[in-house]
Amino acid sequence: MQLTGKQQRLTIVLLGLILCSIATAMILAALKDSVVYFYSPTNLLEKQTIPERRVRVGGLVKKNEQIYTKTGVVNLFIVTDKKNDITVRFTGILPDLFREGQGVVAEGKIGPNGVFFADEVLAKHDENYMPPEVAETLRRSSKSKTGEPR
Amino acid sequence: MFNFLANPARFNQVTDRLMPATAGLAGLFLSIGIISALIISPPDYQQGDTVRIMYVHVPSAWMALFIYSFIAITSAIGLIWRHPFAHLSAQAAAPIGITFTILCLTTGSLWGKPMWGAWWVWDARLTSVLFLFFLYLGFMALNKAFDDPSRGEKSAAILALVGFINVPVIKFSVDWWNTLHQPASLLRADGPAIHSSMLTPLFLMALGFIFVAVCVLVTRIKVLLLKRRIRLMRINGGKLRS
């Protein structure tokens, strides 16, 4: 079968696109570990990372406790992915959005006792947007259903 | 449709008639959109008034992706059917697309500082959009990198097509990898996660952006058509050829 010039160019463009997509998919799959911005506590425990390597861990804040020392306020909080927890220690000012139940990403190193020493904490907000009144109604209705605050 | 408009004389005729309406709609949607985004719409339950950055940030991100897709499609038409008007429209669209990309990146940065606590992070979403910016830049540079314009537009078209793979990567980056950037609020399985009082101004702004982009695109195509005519006249020694 003899292809006309136009058909030939169409085939080349389509083949090129397909091959480039395959190449990109393979590159991205190979880079999977370095493309993720943070690990979940479960990932981090599985990985058994080298103690001195800087990593980021992300999840929901479970419990936050502040300890007042001579040098300043130390925040000790638990980051969870609902399977595993990790305790994070951070000295400094937390972002405004930081609260229990909020997604956060902490950057730092794992200490020898399994505590994560963070030197930077970023807040991660989710995809939900609503006015305060709607959030309040939602909170109330979920409270009355489960009988306990979220 | 494309073949019909690809004739420069007809393109000018049709767009001249449609231009006032398009410009009017752009002004209308933008003014209603801005008022409802900045004044009428409520603050967010978590982010407060900072959420208003969304009404510029999100439509610019959409436009950046739309226009890149437009460039990729017209580049493919230009390469396969060898149609000069297709390459010309791609060239006309590139500066508009890069402007929306810059708008998206800067508003995102201004939003990131108060909400995340960082102007910039190297997560998959932010990095892939920055890559989109460089693709636009490369496309524009490559178009002008050759003495023979037809070689320039051909190489740029190939770059645009190869870079088109970045568009789905940007879209799904928030699903494929852990990112600091939030996942999609609108195009997601359980429907929009944005309350209707915030969704309306967002759509109004997006419509305004689309009409502005169409106006600028049409004007730029006209200018490029005139430029091409001038070049041909110079080559032909000042004689006007239609």
C-alpha cells in the first residue's frame, strides 16, 4: 500500500506521540520515588531511611502538644496516615492552617528514637471550599449523627 | 470549519463582524466576575479571604492548559496538512498562553505563602506547570531561531507536540504523586468540592478569561497575517500580490 504524503505525515505524528508518551510514562514510573513530595508515615517506616537523610513526611495532625522550654516553644505532634503514626518535633512558628485534623508536611530527619526532627512545617489544605456557615452546619450534622465531635 | 476560516480574507471578514460582541462579552463577564469574586462571594471556612486568589489563579491555570492544547492541535494540523494558517495561529496563541502561565504561577506563589507557608515547593504539580512555562518559551524561541520562517515553525510545532504530553501530567500530577498542592476540586469523581456560592464567580471569571483570550488571539492572528503580507511584498520588490 502506498501512503500519500499527508497520510505518511499523519502516521509519523501519531507514532511519535505514542512513543513519546510511552517514554514519558517509563521515565515517570522510574522516578516515582523522587517525584513524590513527601512520604506517608507508613512509607517512611517501610523504607527504613538512613537516619541522617533529609526527608519529608506528610499526613494529618493527630495530636498537638506544646512544651515550653528555656529556648522557646517546642511543638510535639503526631502525624498519621490512619495506619501508622510518627511523632514530629518542631521548634518554630507553625503555619496558620495548622490544627488537629489538618494535613501537614514536615521536612527534617528521623532521630535515633524514631522521633522526626522537623525544621520546616508546611500546611496542606484539601480540595473543599465552602462558606463558614456551611462548614458549621456540616459539623453539627455530623456531630449529631456520630454523637461526638469530629 | 478550519478550512473555512483558514482563508485570510474570509477570516478577517468573519472576525471583524464577531469582534465587538466577543469584546463586549469579555468585559461583561470580567466585570460581573470580579465583583462577585471579590465582594459578593463568601470567605472560605478555612482560608478566609485568601480564597479569593482562586478566582484568578484557577482560570489562568485552565487557560494556560487550553491554549497549550490549542497550540498542539494547530501544530499537528500544520505539520500534517502543511497549512501555513495553522502554524500562524499557533504562533499567535503562544504569548497569550505564556501570560496566563505566568499569572497562574505568580498568583499561586502569593497564595502558597499564607496558606502553606512557602512561596514555592518542588512538588509534581508546581514543577510540571513550571515546565509548561519553559515549553511556551521554547516554542516561541524556536519559531524565531531560523532565517527561514517555515523551518522555524516546523521545529516549534514538533516541540509543541512532544510537550503536549506534559498537559495530562499536569492534570493528574496531584493524583499520581503526593503533592503539597491540593487535588482537583472541580473535575473529580464525586462532583465539585466547591460550594455553589464560590463556583459561580469562578465560572464567570473563567468565561471572562476565555473571551479575553479569543479577542487577543484574533487580533494577534490579524497582525501576523499583515506581517506575512509585508514580508512577501518585500520579497517581491514592493509589488502587492494577493
